[in-house]
Amino acid sequence: MSSITDVVKEGLKYPLNDWKKVLTLGVIFLVSSLVSFAMEYLVFDNIRIISDNAPFDTVQAALSSLPPNSIALIALSGIISLILMIFCSGYIYDVIKYAIEGKSELPGFADIKGMFVKGIRSFVVGIAYSILPAILFLLGLMLTVNEAVSGSVNMIGVVILLIAIVFAIFMSLVQIMALCNMIDKDEFAAAFRFNEIFALIKNLGWGRFIGILLFTVVAAMIISIFCGLIFGAIATVISIIFGSALVLSLVNMVLDSLLLNPYMSIAISRIYGSIFNEANNAELETI
């Protein structure tokens, strides 16, 4: 078995094999971020308009005070952003697949239809594994902040919140191996074959599994802080030149979307695929 540091180091070095593909993914991230930024501006602008014209007797009256096509533009922005992120998820799918297959090169972007289908698979798996933790969290939150019930009920809500957080962490760990199992088997149902998924984690060992992920998180935080300082300095200089605080936010967003986000997404996904291979190799060694 490779050491924990070797698995993470290989994943962090992997995106450096082809910066052109990293930047290509970065362009998709950037366009998505710009669309999301525009959507947020439209939302806040519409909230301001409603606030300035309040009070309203009905929701319909509030909506009618907005500029024509405003809601349509917000919806369109959301749809475009979602589609772009699905494409990114499809590329990440291929990164994990290449890691499982032991390929050293980065995937290409030629199969657009395939990327979209794979991205939808990953998106659905993510939602499926998030539903129960989200329901528990919302239930606990409602019971905790509800002033109309007794203190004992509020305490039950706090307990449910804590359970929801622990359960969410557990499900996120299982989801990683489930996603890899789906990609390896090329079957959507493989993401929910829990006997296979837990067997893989058992082969690797929960301690080693969590250890690799924790080391990955620490490494990602260090890289993010370092890049944040560099990008922040660049953005500050440019914002001073243009004399605008908005430029500071935009430059930071551009640099993060174009460089940091695609790099970290590819590196972490490579590590996920390597973890799956470690689990498979451990199984073979015991046979």
C-alpha cells in the first residue's frame, strides 16, 4: 500500500501534468461564477425594488412591481449556471475514472454529451446522499428555534442537529466511495450497493480512509490560504489602480475560478480515485 502522504502528493501533482486542461476547466468555472454573480446582482436588485415599494397586499402585487423579464433572467441565469456545473461534474467523473484506470494524463473535453450524462449521474448521487442529512438538519433546526414549544423540545432539536451533523459527515464519506464504485462499474446502481461500498472501506480501513481525507483537507487549506494571499495581493493592486472595491471582488473571483478551483477539484478527485484503487488493492492482497 502507498503511504497516506504518497497518495495525497500524487493527487496534488497530477493537475500539473497539463495546465491547458486545468485552465479549460477553469474557464467553465469562471463563466459559471460570472453567471452566478449576475444572478445574485439581479436578486439583490429585485429585493431592493420590492423593499422600496413596500408594503404590498399580495405576493402577486410585489412581483408585479419588478421590471419586466426580471424573474425570467434570474431563472435563466440559474439554469445556465446549473448546466455548466453539471459539465464540470462530468469532467470530474472522468478524472476519477482515469485515476482508477491508472492513467497519468488528464481527460479531454471532446465528449460533451458524455460529460453531461456523467455529470447528471454524479449530481443525482450527491442529492440522494444529501436528502436524509438535510431533512434531519431542518427538523432539528425547526425544533431548536421554535419559541412556541417547551425547552425540552428545544433540547431535542439540539440533539437532532448534532445527530444530523455527524450523519452528514458519515454520509459524505460513504458518498466518496459510492461515487467511485459507480464510476468503476459504470453503473448508476453501483452507487447504492452498500455491501460493496462498505466492503471497500473495510478493506482500506476506516482509519486510513479518514486519515487520507483529513490530510487532503489540511493540504487543500494550506494551498487555498497561500493562493488567497497571492490572489488577494494581485486583486488589491488592480483595485487600487482602478479605484474600485468591486474590482477587488471580481479579480479575486476570476483568479479563484480560473486557477484555484479547477486545480483543487482535479487534485481532490484524483485522490478519490487513488483511494478507491487502494481499497481494491487491499482486497486483492487478502485473496
